[in-house]
Amino acid sequence: MIGKYERGEASPSIEAAKKIADAFEVTLDYLVGQGKNAQLDKKTLQRMEDLHDLEPSKRDTLFDLIDTYIRDAKARKAYA
């Protein structure tokens, strides 16, 4: 059946698609490559939810650290 999905000969039902997404530990958005969270796997989404639940001062500290890493990575890429 998976071969038929890959060849475009059949489409999985919602239930089958959910099972496939669960097996790969990704969201349905990620599996089909569409939607707001299409680029994010379940682990990343869970981390984002966990960050959201932190007390504001700790969340702000982590966001500052993340922003620093992102800024540095962008700078390295721009000057490479």
C-alpha cells in the first residue's frame, strides 16, 4: 500500500495518514508539507509548547540565548 502512496496511485485515509505521521513522530502538516507547522517535527513543537509554559523571566532568558545563536549563524552565513 505504501508503494501506491509513493507512486501517487492511492491516497491514505486520514486515519492511515495519522498512523504514518505517528510512526515517523511528525505532524500531519509536516507529513504533507503544508500548513503553519509543516517544517516542524513533533519534538520541536513540544519544545515550543514547553517554552511557552515557562515562567516569563526564564522564557525571556532562553529566547535571548536562541536569538544570539540565530544572529551569529546568520552573520557567519552572510560572510561565508
